[in-house]
Amino acid sequence: MSLRFIVIGLIVLAGLALPFAAAAQETAAVAVSSGDVEVMSGGQAYVSYLAAPADGGPYPAVVLIHSFNGLEEGYRTMTDLLAAEGFVVLAVGWQTFERSPSDAVVRQLLDDSAAFLSARPDVDAARIGLTGFCAGGRYTMLLLPQMDVFAAGVAWYGFPYSGDTQAANLAADLDAPMLMIHGTNDQPSPIGDIYRYAGALADAGAYFELKVYQGEPHGFMLSNGQLREDEIARDAFDEMVRFFRRKL
């Protein structure tokens, strides 16, 4: 595995992060270093996006898996905001070469992404989390039970009963804590499937938390590719931040 920065910039999130993240306690500006990076996996360079606190550390880290719609601007914004909360965040561009890569390709890419983060001096390699949205939510549900490198996960509107290998069939293998965030009006991934999956996790003795938002559709954190900034989106983001702070 090799690492190469393409573009790195310094941004200040005083006006952006604080109104959005209601859980933020600091009122001072937070400097974040961010930009595109390449993550090498399977001999290919996956163009991804990295954001980190500009100084200090080591910090916990998070690998973020975007939705099937690609690494939209809203995910970059969310990556910056999460970095401003004290995490080193890698939004991995898993669709760089294929729109629908195999589960094996994605798993290897996530393993290499974790190694990418672990190699950084500002990362505590024992505290790496995984979060994903839509297809990324499925990958979080599917791979968190299989990859010990991730200490906790947050699955946003995932698909526990989709794919050649269903995440629900691995409920008994889930050792890391997982938070699921879902909307009741999710048509592609009905809330009933999430309740059924939660039952399977409970029967297996796996630790999970579930936050459900009344009336919210699939992919509710983004609108037209941009991060929503309303009360629901702020609350959901804060749920993720608090979970990672408790579990990483």
C-alpha cells in the first residue's frame, strides 16, 4: 500500500460546523486540513477525500463509505464537519473504477483504507470506525462483523437483506458496536427490514443502537447532492458523533 496526497488545504469551520452540529461545545474556530488523496488497493489508486484536525492527535479515525450516487459534495462537507469534531476522516472513493464493484473488492479497499489511516501519526490505530450511507450502509452492516480493524460502525439507511451475502446472516458474528440510522419512509430499504434485522441482532446478543426518524426517506441526509442543514440532519449527525465518541 502506498499513500499520496493530491491536494491538501486548510479550512476553518467556525461558521459551518457549529450551527450544524448542535452537540459541538467549542465556540472557537476549528482548523481542519482537507483535500483529495489516493488510496492504493489492488494495484489501483482510488481517489478519495481526507479531512483531519490541523494540529494535535492522535485522534480516532473514521472510514466513510458514500452512497451509490458517488462522492457527492454533501459527503465532503460531512467529512469536514466530522473532522472538526476531532476525528481523522477518510471518505473513500469506492466507485473510482466501477459503479458496482464486488464485495471482495470493497472489503480489500476498506482494509487498505484502514491501513492508510493507521500509517498517519495523528491517528490512534486502535480507534478506527466505519460509517456508510445507502450502499455504504449495507457495507457497514456486512463488513463490520468481518473486519476486526473497525472498532465501531454507523450504518445509515442500509440494506441488511440485500446482496449475494446478506448482512443479516452475519448477525451472530457482530462483535463491534453498531448504530443504525433510518427513516420510516425509506422505500428502497423498508423500515420493517431494519426492525427484523434488529431482532436478529438482539437474538444473537450483538450490541446495537437504532435511531429512527419519522417520515424521512432513503438518503435523507443529502438533498440534491448537498448536506441538509435542518433540524433532522443536525440531530442525525450529532447521533453519529456521540456514538463514535462513546465507542471509539
